[in-house]
Amino acid sequence: MLTKKLLFISLFLLNISIIIAQPCSGGIINNPGTANDYPCSGIDLVKYISASTMGAGEGQDSWGWTDTDGDGDEYAIVALDNGTAFVRITDNGVTNPVYLGRMPTFTGTSLWRDVKVYQNYAYIVSDSNGSHGVQIFDLTTLRTLTGTPTVTFDKNGAGRYSGVSSCHNIIINETTGYAYLLGCSTTNSGAPRILNLNVSKTSPTVAGNVSSSFGYCHDAQVIVYDGPDPDHQGKEILIGSFSGSDYVKILDVSNKSNITQISQVGYPNKYYTHQGWFTEDKRFFIVGDEVDEENIGGPTRTFVFDLQDLDNPVLFYTYQGQTNAIDHNGYVRGNRFYQANYAAGMRILKVDGLYDLDSFGNPNPSMTEVNYFDTFVPHNLASFNGTWNVYPFLNSGNLIVTGFGNESVSGDGGLFVVKDPNYDNVDPVAVCQPHTATLDASTGSVTISATDLDGGSTDNKGITKRTITNGQTTFTCADVGKTFNVTLTVEDDYGNKSSCVSVVTVAAATTIYLGSGIWSAGIPDMGSNARIFSDYNTSTAGNGNIDACTCEVDTGISLTVAAGDYINITQDITVNGTLVVEHTGSVVQTDALASVTNNGAINVELETPVLKTRDFMVMGSPMDAETRNGVFNSAFLVLSHTPANFIPHPGVPAGGTNFADNNGDFWSSYSGNITVGEGYIVRPQSGYTDPANHPYYMTYTQGTLNNGDVSRPIIFNGLGTNPDGTPNVLANPYASAISGYDLIDNNALINEVYFWEHLTPPSTAIPGHNSINFSMGDISMYNLSGGVKAANDPGSSTVPNGVISTGQGFGIKAFGAGSILFTNSMRLTSGNTTLRGANEEEIDRIRLSVSQVEYGIGSNTMIAFNPLATPGIDPGYDSNRLATAIALYSHLEDGSRQLGIQTREAFNGDIKISMGFASQVDAETSFVISIDNLEGEQISNAIVYLADNRENIVHNLSAGDYEFKSPIGTFNQRFTLLFEVEEEVIILGPDESKLMAISVYPNPSKNTVNIYSPYAPIENVEVYDIRGRRVVEIVNREEHNYQINLNSLETAIYFVKIFTDAGSITKKVIKE
């Protein structure tokens, strides 16, 4: 690619001309008596050996060799226009560059000669140079030479590969022993030929050829891949500058007879994709284009590709150089990129900035020029003068820099041996110290830095970077009390690294309560350890709820969580004194593995509602070692349940949820430990005849507070004996309320929960095993759509709000066996007042009730509308009705199921709900259906109609209650619930206003209705009943007015669909 220049070859005999080495000072290297005051920054000139001294007109490529099998001396191998020169750089560890001799070209002179080394042999190619082939030179022959005199070696060297004529470049994978000949003039259209050097280093054999379809390859790097892409680990890959197409191509060359392309990548304004090199970790590949500066001008461009995914390489960053010079060869060693930059000489860029991130965690890459040495003094323009190559891999830090000099001057290029005086290849000494990371009280977290861990690390040149390279760096309350091994890595300017491990202990920031509302380090917060050193009551003026990471109560001190208040502790609670949790107070912990250590006393107080004779509670325990004779010692009866014994009582109608057992063996007297998470029937009175009529007070004291995951087994007896599910009785296991919504949502075995309400006394008239039994009408129900009050509730006080209080028991109906799980994520700091909201969705609901005044009985049902639900059964959203004396319930669209709560899709006015009714009253009597309440914006603006399909009556339920008669029995699909909202418009044309102007009147109507469409002629009219059957059709009309006769239709709601050329619109009409 170089402009061909005239070579003025002057061969000088063996007198060596050497410029005396000089340090870089004041930005130049001053060479007295010459015009070559080389511009520099941080690079000293060790020695310059001119091309003429080495018997040539110019220097070109270069490589290095370290005699590891000998005395460790370092050598430079310098490609020249007419041969190859050899220079010993170090002699027994002492830097003293000496020109030893040269091997002439095998053919003629050339502008391009390239050299690489494998073990102790140099392999040399030359471009545009006849049948040059590959010269092979045994480098061990240099060991005994002194440079006096210099030696001219035979051009045949130690051998020669003649299977190619002239090639531009040679690449050797020193790991595998394969050489790749690039840009050969008569082979593969310039694609690589592969030679095997393993059998004979002096007589290589052909191992394979990269297909000519890949095109001309100018330069490459070949490695056994050990980079970040796991898909290609261990493969031998070639990543090359295929200048014929100006793409960087990645080839899998593992199988030399079946070479495949992994990917390719380009960049803007490609002119001649020249050469590139991997960073040490193989993440980035840095590439230069040789003639883009010459063609488009501007600063030197260097392209960085992100190769984390070899199949999908991307251009990651473009570096703009400090000059306009042309970039040539570049190599990475450590954290530096050494770039031959023609007229601007050698430029050294630090590459560790490629990994930088901005404050948002996004890539913020950079490359920074840190040193340079300019071998060409006149200018830094885009011309082919100056530096061709730099070899940075010698362990001494000596850099081999070679090139032309001025392309029109013969003999002034050659070899520059240069060095950074601060070069360092000694690893630092990393010293770690233990560190305690204390949380920030307000944020609840702490982030450690590398300096926190450094206990005095040292380096011979100085440490420039400290980083944490392994282990956690940010800690939260969840980590308090734990220790972590964290790796500190220290690094010097040259990227030499050393690591050590520090032990990090995480602690909360302690603040001590001193009394009178005073905390030693401020009010506790999410990162605090709240230490109670003086008696503390959350209700005392100046005090309040406590939110903290950890909490400890000192010996002899009490912490009282007052009614309605809470302490919310993420991690451990240690009670050395006394912790009192008053009724409706809450203790919440977040970490499932946190503990409550009871070294003193813990009292959880509970107050029951007013209980009457024979009334009972369903209760559990928030403590882990409570017993029947502990907290329930004064109760005359405690019962536990055995789900496996449950058979529904035949006196309770099938089809509804039933908790009445057939023979009384479902519940039995209990006297042992209270199982955490289980519900028990507790009668706290003194006996069956206790007049009671007051609340009872209980205190849990045994063991410690429950925390974390609590699992309970669930029993299902099968549909054969339990067609309506098997009752299992559970209880809130925590000293705080929990969310019923979250409990259902996180347990597939729970579709709804049932609560016992204290409404009516037991009666001989109620079916059940005992002589007197409680009413199923005293049970309320809650699922993901909301709650339905107990049937016997004349008001709304028993509508569940989704909160389950401390110690509160509840029932579920199981339709499968397994286990359910209570978790800390369900716990609440408020609402601990139900003893029977929580993240309920904003959905539309209608609650309906049916009642019979004479007998004082009733039932309730709810229909909800939720975008997450479907018209079918949705677990957690649809629940069967309770088996009450009378029941109003809904069906699915096909008429199946008897649902106490049904959740449909999002509300719209066209939804029709089929409903049924059941009565155990052995007489035909009157019942009343009414709307209890409407919730939600959509349904609250709708008119609700109830169609009695037996009596052919449509009643406006929004305007008033509906009274009807029914005998004993079950009457599915007796009713249909309908809604009237704003008309639904289907737009078939652009003019919506034409449809909105259509009116239907009068409505309601006893005989006829008129349709008036002022702007769009009426084409067709269809009338449908509430079951979707078409009952009237008028076609082929082209009028703006039309009258429909409804005399033949029964009293009901109908839907009139009007078709026009602007679209169609549906309107509801009521026939009275």
C-alpha cells in the first residue's frame, strides 16, 4: 500500500554508526551535532542503528526474540528493504544494543518485508519480490557473535519454504505451531495459507488453505481463544484485516481442512483495513485503517471492537489521535497499546479506560495517549515517512521501533531501541486489613471502597490503582452480622497487579434510646441497630413506631408496642429485657432467616370481640412454643381439627361450601402444643352456661416470636367424599397482620379464605352433628377480587378487607393436597384490627344480597370485573357459594357452577351474568334481592337490571329492590343480571358523529320505538333478546326514520343494532 519510492541503496562496510543514547527532556531528545532532536514524551532513546549501518536503504517490519534456552539475551530482528538484520539488545541482562549481522534477501529489494518468530527460528517473507518464499533463520547462531566483525549470513538460512512466491505478511500462533502466510501473490487470492511448523521447523508443510472466497488478508492475529465468549473457548481463531473487502473477519481455523467464518464487522469510511490486536482479556480488538487519514483527513482514527460475543462483534469506540499521521502496526501489552504511527512515530495509549462506566453504569470508554517517541522530525502529516512497526513484548521493557525515516532519503530509517524510564514489570505487594462496614442509618446500605481494605500495599514504582475485583461491595441490612471475603487488587502504572483477601464484617449503625424521646445517634432508620437502653413505649409523646435494621432490648428494660403501632425490623431482634406487643400492635420482620432471641420475656396481648354464651374464636399462635394450657389456660374448651375425618353433613345442601361435619370427628378436644400456622376453636368462657357477653384477654408468652417461612400441610380427601373441598383451618402465625390477598396469590392451593363472624347463636334448627349447631350464615369469604359479608350480617361490618390479624384463624377449602406457605412478605405494619386494604386491585364490583324477612335469613354474592380475569374459572378469583339456608349465586356463561364470588373480564355494558337461587325454606314465600354496594368507576355509572327469567320481568335494580316468590329447591339460571351504559359504537367509517346522532325513543316503551338517524340513512335493523337470539330483522331500508313495533315481544331488555353507511351502533331498549 505504500507509494512506491526510489531506493538509493548504499551498502556500507561493517563500520557501525550509532547515535549516542539520550534521555527525553523538555519534550525532545537532544542529539548534539545532528538535526535529529526527536520529539518525545516519557520515552528515552537507548540506541539508534541506522538502516545504512545495517547495509540497507530503509527499515521496515521487526520482531523480537528472547533466548530463553540460552542466557536470556534479547534480540531485535529487523526487516530491511534488501534483507534482515539481527541486533543483540541485552547481553547477560545489560542493555547494550549491538548490530551482529544480516541475512540478504533471497531475491531482490522490496518495499515490504515481514518477520515473525517461532521458538528459535525467524520466518521472513517479502512482498512484490519474485519467488522469495519464506526464509528461515536459526536464531541460535547469534549466541556467539559479538558484532566485531559483523556477519553476512547465507540467504538460504536454515531452510526455506518455496511453496509460495512472495507474501505480504506472516503470522505465527506460537501456542499451536502453525504459521499463516498472508497476501501471497499466487496463492488463494491473498487469503491465508497455513503451514505446520511442528514436524520440522526448517521444512514446513502445508496444513491447509483459507478459501479464496474470504479474499485478500493483509494482517491477522491467531490465538487459541480464551476470551469472554464461552461458545468459542478453546478454538483456534484467526481475526484478520481482510483488506480486499475492508472487513475484520473472525475465522475458526481449528480444523485446517474446514475453516469457517464466525462473523465479520466493519466501520464507517473504510479505506484499507490494515491490522489489529486483542486486549489481554480478549474482550476488545483494536484496529487501524492505513489510508483513511490520507483520504479523508483529520486525526488518526483507531477502532475498538467489542468482542464479548464473537458471533456479534460491534464497533465499541473510535479513538481520535493527537496528530493527523497514518497509523500502521499496533500491539497490546498489559494496559498499553503500542502504535506505529508513521510520521508521528510511536504513540503509546493506555487502554484500561475502555472498561470505564459513567455514573449510570453505562459504558464510557476512552483511550489516553501517555507517551510517544517521534522518529520523523519534519512533520506529523498523513505521509508514509517514519515508523513502520513497534515490538513491545521484551521483558526488559526495551521497545523495538523500526521504519523508513524519510521515504525519499536512503539509509536514514532503521532501528530505534527506546524505553520508558518508569517501565515496571514488578508486581506490587498487596496487603489487606479486616474491615467493618457500618450501614448508613438513613439509606440502610453501605458501599465499601478499595482503600477501606488496603492495609499498606506497596510497589517499587508506586501504586496507581486499587480495585475490588471479587466479592460483594454494597451491603444492606440483610448482611448485618455476616462476614464476607472480598478481594483487593492493587495495580501499578504498567498494569502489574497483586491481590489479597480482606474479611469484611457488616454492622448496623447503633443508636441508643436514652429516655425522654432522646436517641444517641438520631431516630432509628432502616440502617440502624435500635438499642433500647431505657423503657420505651411507642405511644408515649416524643416516641413512635420504630423502623430499624436490628433491635435489642437491654436487661431490665421494656419495649412496648402500643395498640395500632409497630416496630418494623429487617433483621434480628434480641430481647434481654421485656417486649410487650399490645392488642393490635405489630412486630414485623423482613428477613426470613432473622431471629427473635428471647433472653427475657415476650408478651403478645390479644383481646377478643365481645363473646356470648357458647360463642367461640378460631385462633392460632404468634409464638413458637405456646401451649393449650398456656395462653388458653382459662378457656374451658380448645378443639383441634382433623381434615382427613371430614365428611359433609347430609343436612347441608350439596353445591355450596360446607364446614359442617357428618359425625363430629372433624373437631376434637386438644391439650398439647399449639402448632404454628394451625387454627384452633377456642371457647374462652368458663363453660357452656357462662353468660359471657364481654371480651376476653389472652397473652402469649411461651417461646419466641415466629418469623420467616411457615409451612402447613394441606389435606384433601378427594372429590368422592368431599365434592365441595376439604376444610383446613389455619391461623396467622405472626405478631402482625398479614395480607390475605398475598396469601392467596402466593399459594396455589388457596382460592379463598373463610372467616368466622360472631352474629347468631347456635340453634337446634340448623343442620349439623350436634344438638345445636352454628349457622353457615355466620361465615364471610374473601378472594383476590374482594370480600363478601356473612349471610347473617344485616349491615356491612363483616365484609372482609383482606387483612388477617395476629392470632386470627380462618378456613380454606382444599381441592388438592400439598402445603401452603406463610412468608414475611405477607406481613403488614397496619390494619391489625380485624381478628378475622391489602394490595387489592382497583376493580369494578357489585355486591348483591337476598333476604327473607319473616325467617330472618339471607345470603350475599359478589361479581367483580378485572382485566386479569376471564369468563371461565380463575383460581383465586372465583369461589363457590356457601351452603346457607338461602343463597343467591352466579353461574359461568354455560350455566355451570354456583359461585359466591365470580370475577369476570373488564367491565363492559354487554356482559350478562346468569344467576341462580336456592332455598331450604319449606314453603313458597317472598324474598328480596337488593344491591348492597357498587365499587369502581365503570359499574358505578351503569344502570343495573335484574331479569327474572321465570316471571319474564325486567326490573331496574338500581332504582329499587326486587321482590319475588320461590318454593323450596335450587333454581339455576332463574335470573340474569344486565347493565346499561353509554352505547357501544363500532366505527366502520370516518364520521363518528353521524352514529352518535342516532336516537331511539321512547325508551322504555310499551308498544313501538322510533329510530331517527339525521345524517346517515338506515340500511338494516336487528333486534336481539338478552340471550343473544335475533327476534326482529328489517333489511334493505334507506331511510332516516324508522319505527319498530314491539307488541309481539315479551317484557324484557332488547338490543337494537342499527346499520348505516357510516358504521353500526347498538342501543338497549326496555319493553315494558
